[in-house]
Amino acid sequence: MSDAFDLADPVGASRAAVFQQTLRVQRRRRVVRRLAAIVVVGVAYAAGFATPRPPVVVREAPPQAAPVVVPAPAESPVTNPRELERRASFAKFDDERARFLRSAGDRYLADSGDIESALRCYRRLIDLPSNNPATGSDAADSWLLAALKRGAD
């Protein structure tokens, strides 16, 4: 179709003119979007090259004649009762195991009121050998542990 006004079909001619203008605008917008994307990627790529890298630090080894003594790390206080109970399972000595089980039972009882889990820990504590001082009567015992100890005697 021509850009000139067509006398035979004035509506069709104006539609064709609008369609051609719309196509030009759509093509221009597509080109602009692609160019903008290319520019953004190029700027990001250039910014990566422009970013300074941290310097590499070379440390010398300590002299071989002087031994380095590293102190043992202090145990961090664990407040999670599940972790305390797990540590009790892997403890090598009964006094360690008793300390972890008692702490786990106390945490279960005090933090979440989980009586079943506290009972499990306290029963395992009472089942330890009788020469363990942690199984004796103590004023710091929780009400549940004291009741279990009275029942076990």
C-alpha cells in the first residue's frame, strides 16, 4: 500500500499507515532494548576488571628451633539439651556422662517443660554406677530428679 490517501478505501489506507508506523516504533524499541542490555552487560564486565583484588600476604614459617605451644580450646557452654545428651553418649568417663545427662535433663525441664525427655536423661543418670557423686542426693536437684532418686533408693 502507498502512504498516499487512497480514495477508494480511506479506512484501509489509514489502517495501513498506522500499521507501518507501529512496526517502525516496535522495531526501534526492540533495538533500543537490545542495546541497553548490551551496555549493562558491558558495564558489569568492566566493573569486574576495575575491582581491586586484595593483596596476597605471605607469612613466614616460625623458626624450627622454637616449638609453638597452642593452648587447648576452652569448651563452649552448650545450652541445647539434645547436644548435651549426644555428648553424654560419647563421654568416656562416668563423671563426664553424669554431668552431661544432668545438664540435659535440667535444660529439657527448665527450657521447654519436656518432662519425658528430662525423665529419659535422669533415668540414664541414675543407672550410672553408684560410686558416681552425681547420683547422690543434692540440694540443687530438680524436683523431678529428686523424686526419681527417692524412688530408686
